[in-house]
Amino acid sequence: MTLQQPTSESDLLRGPIRPTVAFMLAHPAHSMALGLGSGLAPKAPGTVGSLWGWLSWLVIQHYLSWSEQALLITATFFVGWWACTVTARHMRISDPGSIVVDEIVAMWLILFLIMPINFWGQLAAFALFRFFDATKPGPVAWADQLFKGYGWRGGFGIMFDDLVAAFCTLLMLAFWRWF
């Protein structure tokens, strides 16, 4: 696949590019941003990406130490920021729904901080995160609007609102455990 990067505002006006397997494989940033294909789901790619984050964390936690897990989440955030920046620009959409690395990192962070917890607690965390990410109440909407656009700022914005949704999820879980 020949990838035509937008080089001007007029390129961005030509319309968005729909992600495909060929698009995902055309650049390493695309594979990362699209969650190794989980973002290609035709329906609810954010939910599929969050499920991928949950399932992959169940495996990861058994192979990495606590500090290695923290390093993985941190590194994936920064590499994800780069991948979101590149992929959004190539797709000609400032915050494409098919970019799911933000959901994956957020789920990893949530699970990293609440584990060990039983299946029902993990399911509650997943459901709460999807609620906050999809409906974007209060602080999540603020975070979503704060860093809009293309470039590094837009890439950070894609990641940032999901971190705020993760924080809201963790806050609700803390209240739930408190009472």
C-alpha cells in the first residue's frame, strides 16, 4: 500500500481514510495505534480495544514484575502518543474511533492499580471505564476538548481523555470499596 501523507490543509480536506488491514500494516505507528487490529472492529472499536487491553493485561501481569509493568504502561503511553499523532494525521481525522491504544493503556493502568481483584471487580472496572470513555461526563469531556487537533497536541489529547476516564473509574472503585 502506498501511503499518502497529508502535507497541507487541503490534503486534510480531501476526507478521512478508513483504516484497513493494509493501512494498519503500512506503518508501525498504525499497528500500535489500532491496537494490533482491535481498532479495526466494525462496531464499537473502543470497546473491543478495551477488551483487548483487559485480556492482554491478564497475561502480562504473570510475566512481568511490578516495576516492569509500570515501565510498560509508561513506555506504551509515550509510544502510543507518537502512534496516535502519526495515525490520526494519516487518517485525516483528529481523533479517530479506530485508534484504541489509548483505551488499552487506560485499561492497563486501571488493572495495574486494582489487581489482584476478582472477575466481578475487573468487570466493574471495565464497565465503568467504558461508561466514562463513551459518555464523557464532566472532567472527561473537559479533557477531550482540551487538546484537539493534529500534531503532538492532538496525539496527546487522544491519550489524555482516556487517562482522565481511567482516573474517574479508579475514583468510583475507591468509593465502592470504601462503602
